[in-house]
Amino acid sequence: MGVSYLLDTHVVLWLWGSPGRLAADVRDALGDPRNRVLVSAASAMEVATKTRLGKLDIGHTLVPAWASWLREISADELPISTEHALLAGSMGWDHRDPFDRLLVAQAVIEGVALVTADAAMSQVPGLRVVAAR
């Protein structure tokens, strides 16, 4: 068995619209069938919310295709559990974005690496981060 990766929302968007923004070794790792790719329900909510608010044009094509696209990239959906939500809300990490807090909590609890370009994520104790670029 390989490595399990949870994708930060911007990584999901890059894979959808501009995969060249990801480092080649990251694209290779995510495409390796020995590895597991996870996409959080929190990312689905973030994309849908930003699309509704007019802040994410790409969402108009991604939201309706979400489930089929996850199958296409061989990604598994990671639901949000109560355990995830409680950790996200109680972490001492000084970061206000609730979507980021959920993704970090999920990665920590599930013991998976978070693929992100957000340097703030590397400040979280116990979180394995894979630099997206």
C-alpha cells in the first residue's frame, strides 16, 4: 500500500482547471494507483459556497461534475465526522478559515498527508504536509 493524501481545496481546483500548477512529482504521486487520494466534503462545500457568492467562476462547471470527476481522478470522498468537527473547532492553531481548520483536523485524525501550497499548514503539530508546488 502506498501513501494516503488529502487534497487542500486549491489543489482540487488546480487539478480540475490547471494541473500544471502542481509540481510534477506531486501529480505523479496523486496519479500512482498505489496511493490513495482523498477529497474532503469540506472542499465540496467551500467550492459550492464560493461559486454561489460569485468568487469562483470555475465552480460553475466543477460543482455539477463533482462526483463523476472524483471517480475520474480515482479519489475517495472524505466525509466530515463529529470527531473532525470537534478537533477543527478546538485546535489552538491561530487560523480562522473554517474550511482549512476542517481539512487540517481531518488530515491529523485520519493520519494522512495534506497536499497544499499554504505555508500556514506546516505550523500545525502532528500534520504531515506535502508541498503542492
